[in-house]
Amino acid sequence: MSKENEIIMKKLSGDFGERLEKLCKDRGISINELSRRIGVSSKTVHTWVGKNGSTPRRPDDLKKLCDFFGVSLEFLVFGEDRSENIEALFSKSEVHTGLYEITIKRVAKKDKGDNQ
């Protein structure tokens, strides 16, 4: 991964962790209670929370968080509040998982007349 991409991922991860922490505080729920309610270990959820929190590697964990808090994936990951649900976003995006990261990128929708 390039240095520039590392910086971007670190920034996105930090923002993610802060958003997750704020969602918990706004709803009056502890990190341990969140982990119990979404079925993910407390140790794992603690790695997601706070300024240095990391974005979950598994799309299923992101979906659990979105469903639990009633927020879109775009809001949770990028801080953009759009009305699309997670299934709609995944249908228009490519999801690449690696050993230590998840990358979600938008892809352009092809017209039916394109022959590429």
C-alpha cells in the first residue's frame, strides 16, 4: 500500500472510530453492550472505537453496525448521510477485503449500450 493510501486509510479509520463512539454515546450504550447486542467480541469492538479506531474488516460486521444504529454504510464509514441502504451500496460498489483492511469504492454504472 502506498504511503498516500496509508494516510487516507488511517484518516478514514479514525473518523470511523470517532463516529462509532459518538453513536454509542448518543444512544447511551456501552461498548461492551454493543458487542453483546451485535454478536461480536468486546475486544474486537474496542479496536473499532475512538480516535485510533479501525474500520471492521468483515462486511457482515459493518452491516450489523448499520442495522443496529439505523444508519447508512456511507454515514458510518465516510460520514456522508445518504438514504441508500447497505445492500444498495454494495450492489453499486466493489468490496475488496484483505487481511487488514476493507476497501469500498464506487464504480460507475454501465449503460446497457456499452460493449466494453
